[in-house]
Amino acid sequence: MTPPVTSPGETHSTSYRGLLSIPDLPVLLVGITFLRLGESMLFLTLVLYTLARFSSPELAGLVAFAAVAPGLIISPLAGAVLDRVGPGIAVTIDMAVSAALMFCLIAADQLGQVRPAVLLTLVSLLSLTSPLSAAGVRVLLPRLVTPAAYDRVNALDTAVYAIVGVAGPALAGLLVGLTGANFALGAIAAVFGGAAVCIGRIRRLPGLSASSRSLIHDMLNGVAIVARQPTLRGLAVSYSLYQVTWGILFIVVPVFVTQRFAHALGTSVTGLIWAAMGLAGGVGALAAGRFRTAGRERRVMAIGMIVTALAAWPIAAELGLGGLIIGLMLAGLVSGPIDVGLLTLRQRRTDPSQLGRVLSVSISLNMAGFPLGSALAGMLIGHSLALTFILAGLSSLLAAIAVGIIPKGDPQCVHAPAS
């Protein structure tokens, strides 16, 4: 098995302060912050934009589905490309394409040409390059630190994701409510550009694959590795069920709030609620990194998923706006430890030489539940808001049960069969 790329960071402490002294890691974290900020603004902005232009929760669910599903389908090929070109270039490509498509959507809207088919097409194109960033960031982080620092650097990454979840949704809601969706989309394009600049400054890490075989071979090899690896199979089942919950909440929460407030105020309140959830998630992630999850990932994930189920129903569903806020903050708080456990377990059981193609497939399988949840929520909301929340809770409960199929034992990296 090819060892991780060594760096001067191997001699540094694995404390949070020590991690920040590792070359390239601080600028990478800044780039990741911009990337996550753009993502956290994008999805909520697209949902609010759809609700404002078309007044259709069903279409909003389809837009959320289109923002994720095409990328999941193409992810094996994206992983093979990532292994060839290197993670830095891959992430930069995605950021440039995403910014360009934001401007295309703005132009189409200004020209009065945004119909449901146009919106779904542009959002689907936006999704196609997204696996390059999703997997690229996860490949960059472990290549800059040693395995002993995985817990802490994953906690930092998860905390960044959660903390920009405070600013991103709040900013998106305020921009859409006060200045309109087009200004918000332009701001997102600028943020993606900032991410590309930061990540472009990182020393170029070569691709992990030196294979002379075709991209199709590497793509199929990545799928085969994930299919043969019991841990990755178990994570795909459990975490995808957990993501069904978040896909549902992503649609049902804006609808719940906008039914109780005027549109402009409702979009701002929605953003602030997601912000509170993101703040709780940041606290949970940093706590998980401090107390370490190595060897206890399965237990941490199962407990967090049970708490998420209760937070979705009955707390968020049955206790009014206050219950919704409390429920989302609880779900956010436990999402940090769940994600840190997932990331650490997956990294320790993946051959570093195949990290790009394996992570791209694994991440996409893990996230497959999100677009499904969004589509289901769009169909159910018109019939029963309460039933939609119940389905969100049930999905996380099933996810907790499915954690049991992930193999026990010390999470050490498993050699993958030679390709």
C-alpha cells in the first residue's frame, strides 16, 4: 500500500494549534471555508428562488434533487479523473464551472427565460462537477497530515462546514429577502471564485494513480473496491438513510417557516434557523475531535442518529416554531460527531493510493439519500407536513439500526485488491 504523502506536518503536534502550523493546511482551510460557504448558500438560495418564482414546493424538491443526483451518478468517473489530475486541480475546475453556471442562471433570469426545464437543466449541470470538490477536499486533507491527526483535522473540517453553516444560510436568507435571488447568486459565484484562488495556491499534489489503464478501468475499479469493502458498504447504507432526513428537512423547514411569515421575513427567519443549527454543529464537531472517536465511531454514529430521529419528530414537528429551532439545533449538535466518525472510519479503512476514486464513489453513495429525501418531501408536503417530519425521523432511526452492519474492530486501513 502506498503511504500517505509526507510533509513537514508529521513533526508537528496534533493539537488544533499544531495543525495550523502545517504548511499549506491554513490556506487549504481558508479555501474550504469559501467552498463550504458557497455550498451552504447555494442550496438554500436555490430552494428560496424556486419558491419565490414558482410557488411550488414540488419543484423545489426536484431542484434540490437535481442539484445532487447527477453528480452522484457521474461520481465514479469524477473519482478516476481526480486520481489522475490531482485534488487541487480537480477542486479548482469545479469552482470555476460552478461560478460560470451561477452567472448563466442570473442572465437567464434577467432575460425572463427561466422556466422549470431551464432551471432544472442548469442545476443538473452544476451538479455534474460537484464530486470533484466533494472528494477532492477529502483527499487533500489526509495527504497533508499523518494518520495520527485524522481525528483533529476531520473535526476542523467538519467544524468549518458547520460554522459556515451559521453564516451561509443566514446570509443567503438575508440576501434573497432584502436584495433578491440574483444578487445572492452573484455573491455565491464570487465566493466560489475565492475558493478557487486559495486552493490554487496550495503546492501541487500529483494524482495518486500512475496507472496506464483507461479512465473507465479506474472508474470501475473504484466501484469494485467500495463494493468489496464491508465498512464502505455499511457506511453507504447507514449514512445514506441518515441523509434522507436532511434532504427532507432541507425542503420542509423553508415551507414550514414561510407558511408562518411573509415571504421576505420568512426567508430571513429560515436562514437564521439554519444558522443556529450550524453553530450547534460546529460545537459538536470540535468536541468530537477533542475527545476522539477512533475505535468508537459506530457507537457515536448510532447515538447521534437516534437523537436526530427524535429531533425531527416529535420535537421539530409537534412543538411549533420553538420546537423546530430546538430540534434543528439538537440535530446539528450531533451531526458533528456523526460526520467526524464517518470521515475517520472511512479514511482508516481506505488504501491511500486509491483514495480519489474510492472516496468519490463512497461519498456519492453516502449522500444518495439527500436528493431522495428532498424529492419525497416535495411530494409529501402538499398532503401532510406532519407526515413529512415523521418520515424524516424514521429515516434516521433506520440509519441508526443500519450502523450495526458496519464491521467492528480497530479501524485500520485495509489493503484493497490490486487493480
